[in-house]
Amino acid sequence: MRDSVSFYLNGVKKTVSGENLFLPLSSYLRYETQLTGTKVVCAEGDCGACTVMLAKWKPESAVKVTASPYIGINSCIAMTFAMDGANLVTVEGLKENNELCEVQCSMVRNFGGQCGFCTPGFVMAITNMFEHKKNPTEQNAKNYLTGNLCRCTGYQPIIKSALDVDIAKHNTLNKKYPLKPVSQMTEGVLVKTAFAEYFAPVTIEEACKYKSENPECTIFSGATDLGVQFNKGHIRPKKILSLHLIPEMYVSSVSEKVVIVGARVTLSELQKLIEKEVPSLDRFLNIFASPQIKNSATLVGNLANASPIADTTPAMMSLDAKVTVYGLKGSRSMPLKDFYVGYKKLNLQQDEIITSVTFKVPPTDHIFENYKVSQRRDLDISTVNASFNFKIENKKVSFARISLGGVGATTLRMTEVEDKISNVAIDSQWVSNTKKLLMDSVKPLTDVRGQADYRKILVGNLFEKFAAENLLGKN
Amino acid sequence: MSHGEHKTTAQKLKITHESSQLHVAGTAEYVDDRPFLKGECVVDVYYSPVAHAEILSINIKEALEVDGVLGIYGSEEVHMKIWGNIFHDQPFLADKLVQYAGEVILIIAAENREALLKAKKKIKVEFKELPAVLSIQEARKQKLFIGPCRKIERGEVDKVMALAPHRIKGVIEMAGQDHFYLESQACIAYPKEDGQVEIHISSQHPSEVQQLVAEALNLKFNQVVCIVKRMGGGFGGKESQAAPFAVYATIVARKLNRPARLILTKDDDMQITGKRNPFENEYEVGFDDNGKILALNFELYSDGGAYADLSTAIMERAMLHSDNAYYVPNMRVTGQVCKTNTAPNTAFRGFGGPKGMVTMENIIEEIALTLGKDSLDIREKNVYQKGQTTHYGQEIDDNVLPEIFSQLRKDADYDSRRKEIESFNASGGSLVKGMSLTPIKFGISFTTRFLNQANALVNVLPDGTVQVSTGATEMGQGVNTKIAQVVSDSLGISIDDVRVMPTSTEKNANTSATAASSGSDLNGRAAEVATEKIKARLSQVALQVFARPLEWRGRKVAGAGTVPEIKIDDNDTTCKVIFDNNEIYDPMTSQRISFKDLLLEAYLNRVSLSSYGFYRYPGIFYNKETGQGKPFFYFTNGVAVSEVSLDRYTGEVKVLRSDLLMDLGRVQIEGIDYGQVTGAFVQGMGWVTTEKLYYNEKGVLKTYSPSTYKIPSVHDTPREFNVKFIENPLNERNVKGSKAVGEPPLMLAISVWTAVKNALAYDARKKNKSQKIPKLKLPATQEAVLMSLES
């Protein structure tokens, strides 16, 4: 068992033990290594000023989905212990022979920075883009910059900088920092300090045993929510369990129209996995958070967090996804809709750990669409979200799944409405009836993201929009 | 074109933001990037969770026991307890009464941040809650006002209004906006010998920080030095509101005799600091059948929050800009700041300008809807013509407004796109479109005359490089780059050889805030004045050197005292030689000497290579009581046309295209000015669309981080975004013929809001709604738009 975590930082090996392991990565970088180029603004993964490039450690068996292992993440909500085995590059690592690299030069010549505080984050986000795209379009650039806020430039000079990078002069990180392996990754990690404990076992059995003996422990994976809770002082977990050394957690496959997504599979990886099979989910994931968040957050984490406004939950419910959990007695599966038993309450025993989520690719004769409404379209938490999975036969609905988020304590499957609207002729009267049924069956709250009556109207209108764009005038 | 101008153009091409190479490398230093010194402690604040309450008791006993806590301090540590820029009404630390949720009560010092967090949770303050006033309406009802009601008036408003063929009466509500500078409020106070303190801070106003810290702690002003290297954004939010944090850090630094670092989290920053003032303006307009405005009556009311801060000055600018770009023969505008239990609102890019202009542009849209005409025709009918005067009596000269209206109408294909939009909307579908073209006429200078002054120190060094120091603070706007350009152009040297030094009160004293878009104008000119003085002296040295034998030059001769010393006349301020390309050239004799060689001669002959320059805008005056004068040195003008689409199902607003045309005089550094324009416009778009401050029913702000407070992201910018500048070489008034650019383009984003209103009007017409003129508040959030579409 190891009692420290090692990783490469700008090509130099770092071994961290004790209290420093429990720091957010950005704090470790800024205050323990004096790499202050990485900035912290929001400490919640919403601004990207803290973006760093990370090549995570993965077991041999994990599917490689990208050409370069380097991906951009928010270092403010990543924990230092999660760097185990990784190769990490910060803005200070970009210079080549002490000269600015091409991405940096492009930002300089195009006035990409004004106050400069967001600039390192944008430089890293553009670096991230060129790690994965050779000839980006303006739309690519915008997508890769979704996770970075700038208050000075209005983004135009930054977009220009991203598109003006001379690819012939650009060296990818994959080339600049070829992966250096950390030894002993087949050994677990156990770190105990006066304040906290960190445990990373290499088998699922050890993990279940630890969880049953330490029910207060928190499982950290992408930490895109836990990292925020930590930074805001809402949580100080005493015991932390990480599953990153357990190879089974990285399972991801599509075979025979069944998609299996392991607990460590990120949303970016999921998006790659299903982009051809479930294009509407791929499109929807484009407006789910930012590249940095999707590179850390996992599908299982998003579902396990059980937020009533989680963006993947309605889609997964409409696809009749199943959750597989593993405990001391072995594994079991259940439909996602039975997994939630109340506000942030899960059907999960003390020793059980979610290992994967499984769903079927919707058949080609199904219409599967997902919607979210938020104050700002991109990188915003939904006010209301909705997922519809319909099959139409003889101008009637023969199969219906309607799932709604943001209008109750959990994501809701509208089974009663589904029954009532099935096998009725589809016409404008049917649309307005369905709209009314949906609106009448939800009792949303008023909060910071919207008034109750606004949410109610949205529920009706999202269905109306879905019907207008997909059902009326078809079949 | 002369030789000199050629070089300037060539130089322009390679000029970049002076800090950009550091920005991109991550090595540009901000306050919290400074290395921790031994013994340095961290500081945090405890603030009120309630909007209005008596403080019954404060218990810090448990908090003090937290391991690592060094001290917790309250108002008893402050000598001058109440402060304010205009009125002294705000306690540095509340002790008996809190007047807004977020008001600071205690300062905590600790060895580390974890201890601060723990201690903060253990502080127990007992409150007796009082009824909170949370709206302008309620404040007006209770007559809770800040400052007097001001008035600007001309003509016979009531008489003409009564006879006007058409009249519209209404109210327009505008919400606040958080600055969301990326770097939250930050400072470090270093204790020095003999009771001195050195403060490094992210502030737009180091002189005020120096003075307030001294007053708050009962120090002499000369015991405090305040230094600003750069800010990670300011936008007005660090004009007045950075100072209290310097006071808190200094209290700790002096109590513990340790460096004290206070860096706010974004969450705390947004809850503690003030915003753009919300406004609720009542209006009545009288106009004729052609849409010509005959009379206007405005009553402006702003939400000042709990304390005065700069709100009365902001109101003044709102009143001065409520004509926007239009001549109104009979006009009355009154302005009253209201006091509520929210954070004290403060300066924000545009100051009062946007709030006056929105009021006017809303009226134009409503006149157009009433008469069934295109709003652009109404605008062109009323736009200022040269020689007309404003409602406060300033003559409109150097007026490009009518020309830029017609140029943009043509360049942006306004009329054909209007037809396309009409047919698009008629054909139905899930989207409805709207378009609107709005102008700005933004007055440049502080409306308070005495603030329009600046000083600069220029040190020329023997290797031919220059250090310039001014009172201007760099917050990203490029003021340092512009100042460096002024100095390098003047001395005929490369901009790379001019370094603008950190702003420090020991070099430049009694300075004004870097605000009102005037930073480059005032400080650039002051630096130019200082440089011209050095040039006048060097010119005399050069002419005498040219007249002497060549072998008299150099350290071995003048340095050894073997030849007579060159004497110069300090009263001779004209430069008779040409400084260009690192050389000094005498056009009469065609003699040349390198800049560096001349500096050596000057130094050996005891001629100063340093100078101090002072500048003030000439000819401005404004009487706040009569509301008359010439408050502005000049106006910056521009026009913008925006096209938007609204999703009928969700209310989603998309800005499809924006075209901007601005008069910035002679543009100095295009990359910087372009970035100021796109940045300000997008920031303005945020104000008019997605940025919604949500307070709960008890007046506590709930949108205090970017997860809930939505500034525009890269996807929100106009899908097509065109920015152009007109050539206006006639503007000789200002430094290098340029015009101020910091604030004005923010107000071009009003075109986005009026375009939304225009789209809603199309929807209302299509659905045959009885309400022809849609009511729309600002911001036009998705929620507000959907509720209006569904109404």
C-alpha cells in the first residue's frame, strides 16, 4: 500500500503526501509550488481561469477515445489526491526554450487578453482544442471556449487568437510532454492525517468492505460537485474513497445496441462513445456544461448526485437506463426510476457502490429528443429540462417516455400522462391536451433559476416544441 | 505624410498590450500572486446575513479558540468610523445596526484559510431584525432618500406637453448588474517602520485608498503608500469599493505587526460589494404626427442601496444623458437617489449614462409603435444637429451623429433586412425576430470638475529607456500601453523602451480614480506634458552640443570639467529639434546625435532627465444646482444595429447580428480600441439580457457566483459581429486626436434590448394583442421574454 501520490507536473515528478493531498489542485499549484499562473475566480468550475491540461492515469484495459491523452480540466474543483499517476501541464509549462509557444503568441498578437486574469485559462483552453482538433472552425473554437469566462474582451479577440494559431508552429503537449509513467500503480493508496483519510483500493471488493465499515466515507470521482462543496466550506469529508485504481470502473462499450458506461467514464468519453449511435444525446451533451467539466464529470456521478435538475437524468430515464451496483453480496441492477426514492435519496445499501449504467440505443423508429432551458444557453444549470422518447404508429403514440427535471424533488417520469396520451390520434387537440396534462401534473417551486409559473409554462412549451418539430405532420 | 508619421504607423502595427506577454505566460503578477512573506497572515470578514437589523450582541469567544486564529476585530479598532466619497454615511464596520445583507461587521485574522473558515462559522452575532426596504417604490413611499432631488430643465414642458398631438406615459425599470471582475477584491498590507504601511491593492483609486486608510487608522497621509500594479478587471467596482478592504487589512497588519492578506472569494465579493444602480424611471413624452419630440418629462429614481457611495454622481450622469442623442426643445428631468437595504450601489462602466439612455431609447421605440413607423426614422428625425444645445446648455459641436446614422443604415443593409424580418415574422414558425438601431452620445470628463486633473512623472535613464509613472491604474483597458505610446512617439524611441511603472502614491499624489473613460486622456496628456519639458531641455542641449567641437563630447571631457558647462534656460519650453528613430535631428543644420549620446551630454552638464507633468481638461464647468453648464470636454459617438430572435416556446434570446460604428477620433492602437468596443458591448449585452440579480424576499442576494449569475459566454456574443470606426481627424482637442473609448460602447448594447422589444411588438401585432406596446423590463431575460410572449 502506498502512502503518497506521485505525478508529473510540467515534466517534473512530484510526490505528495499528508495534508497537501487534500488541497484543491489549484491551491496546491498556487501556494505549494508557486505556479501562480493558474488563477482561481469562482472556485466552482464555472469560469475556467484555473484550466490545466491533464493526462489521467488509466488502466491498460481502458478504451482510449482520444488521440492525445491530455485534456483540459478545472483545477479548482479537482483534488490533489486525484492526480495519482497523472501527467499535468500548467500554463507555466507551455513555453518552449523559454520562448512563448504559438498559442501564447497568437493571443499576444491578437490582443486576446485585457486584464489578463482569465488569459492563462483561455491559453489552456485553446491548447486543449489543438490537442484534439487540427483545423478548428469558429464553432469548434466557441465550443472549446465554452468553459471560460472573460469579462473584458467580449471574446472576439480570443476567438480570433484561437483561429489564428499557425498549426505548423504549434507543438502538441502529447509531443512536448510524452507521458511519463508512475510506478506502483497496481498498489493501492492509504493516507491518514490528523484531519482526513484517503483510500484508493485496487479491487471492488476492498472498496465495498471499506464502504461498509466506513459508511460516512465519500466517494470522489470527477468531483465536479464535491469539489465545489469543498471549496465553499459545505463539506469536509473525513474519509475519502477513490475507485480510480479499479479497472472494471473504466468499462465502456456499445455492443448489440446496448451501451454500458462504467463509473469512471467521463461525459466526454460517453459523448465519443455514443456520437454515432445516439446522435440526439450527443447534440444534447454539447450544451451540457463545458469541456473542462465533461472531462472530469462522469455519467454515474451525475446520476448518483441525484439532483432534480441533473441534465443526463431525464435522458437516461427516457431510455429506461438501468443502474448496476456492487455490494458485499454481489451485484444487482435496477431501473433508474426506482433508484431515486426522494430528494437526493438513493436506493443504495451501505456497502453498495454504483459500478455502471446500462441503456439501450433507441431504435431507429423512435423519436428521442432532449431539451434544457436555462438562463444562459451554455454552461448553465437548467431551469427545466425534459426528455421525450416516442414511437408513432398509425398516427398514434405507441410508446412514450416523458421525463422532466426541475419541477419536483427528483427527475420525474410522467408515467400517468404517458398512458393517457398513448393510442390517441395525434393532432393539434392532442398536443394541447398533452400540454395541459403535463402542466397540471407538476408543482414546481420558485427559486433563483425561475418562478414556479414560468417553469410550468416551460413544461408545456417544451412538449409543444417537441411535438411541433417532430410529431405533427409526420407519420 | 511626414517621416515621423510613417514610423508611428509602422509602430502601431506591432504594438501589443504592454503586459500581454506576461498575461499569456501566467507570470503577470496580481495581488494574490505575491509570495507569502514569513509571518504573513490571511484575513477574512464576517458580514451580516440579514438586510436590516439591530446588532444585539457579538460573541467571538469560540471563534477565537479555533487553532490558528490570530485575532478578531470590530469597529472599536477604527478611528474614523464613518466614510463615504460624497457623503460620509457608511461605517467601515457595522456595530449597532446593519443596513444590508453583506455589510461587514468583523475582521478575522488567522495563520491559514482553513482556520478562517472555521472561525467564521463560530462567530455568533445576535440580530433583532427590522423591516427591510427592498424596492425603489417602497423607499419612495417612505421618503427614504439619499441627497437632494436635482433638476435640469429648459423650455415650457407642461404647456407644450398639454398641446402635443400625441402623449405616452410610462415607467421603465432597469435592474442592477454585478461587475464580475475576474479578480475579486484583493489587498495586502505590509507594516513598515515608524508606523508606516505599504498597501498593494487591486484598486482604481490608490490616492483614495491612501487617504482613507490614514483617516480610518488615525495616521498621517504620509505614513501610507498605496501601490497598484494591475487589476484583474475593475469596471467601476474598484473605484470606491476597494478602499474598505485596505482598511481591514491594515488594521490587522498594525495589530499583529505582520503582513496581512485579504483576498475575497467571488461568493463573498458579490454579496458584500455594490452593483450597478437599479433605476425606475417615470416618463411622459409629447410628440407630433411625424414622431418629432416636442416635450419630455422625466422623473428618474435610482436605488442607491444602503449608503450613498457614488450614487448621486451616477444619478447626475443619468440626468445628463437622458436626452441621449436627441434634441428635445422642452425637457425636464429630475433625479432622486433612494435608500434601500441592499448593498451600496456604485460606479459601473457607463456610470449613469446607460440608465438615462435606455429611458430615451425605450420612448423612441414606443413612439414608433404608436405611429406605426420604423423607429430608425423617428431617431433620424430627432437626432442632434450641429449647433443645437443640450438640455443642460452645452453646445453640440464636432457632431457626427447624423452622418453615422445614415452610414450604418446603409452599411448594415437596414432597410432590406427590415423587409426580410417583416416577412419572416409573418410566415410564423417557432422564432420571432426584431431589429433596432440605437446611438450614443457619451460625455467625456468627470461631471465633478475638480476630478479632471492628472499628473505624471517621466524619468529618462542613461541607456535611453524611460520609466513613466502616472495616477492611472491598469485594469486591462490598455491605459499603460497608450501612455507608453504617447511618450515613445514624443521621444522618437521604440515603445519597447518605455515602461509604465506600478501606480504608487509616493510618485503620483492627489490623483483621481481611473474612471469616467478619462484615464488615457488625462494621464496620457500629463505624461506628454512631462515629456515635452524634458524634450525642451534636451533640445537646448542638442543645439549647443551641435555648436561645439565634436571632441568636447563625452565623459572624459565634460566629465573631467575641462570645457565650460552647457547652460540651459528653463523658461524656454519650445523644442527646436526633431526626436525620431532614436536620434535627435536639427533641421536647420542637418546635424544628428543619437538619443543615448545626447542623454549622456545632458547628464554630464547637469540637465535634468526627469520631469513632472500636470494636466487638466480646459474649459469645463457645471453647476449642479442650476443644472446648467458645459460639463463635457467632448462627446464620444457611435451607433449600433442589432438583430435578435426569440424562441416562442422557451423565450430564448439570440443575438443574430450586431453592427457597430464608432467615432473614436483618430484611433491610436486599433487592437486595444477594438477590444474595448467588443468587450464593452458584450458586457452591456449581459446587463440587458442574461444577468439577473435575484434577491430572496428578505433582501438576501442569491445569485452570488457564476453558477447562478450569468454573464455572457462565448456563445452569447452576436453570431455576426461587425465593428467599424469612422475616420474623424478633426478631433484635435484630446491627446493625439483620440477619443475616450472605455465606457461608451457598453451603451451600444441598448440596441439588443430595443431589438427584443421590437420582436415582442411583432409578436403582439401578429397575435392581435390589445397591448400594442409590449412592456419589457431590463434585463430581458429568457423568463421575462417568455412571460411577455405568453401574456
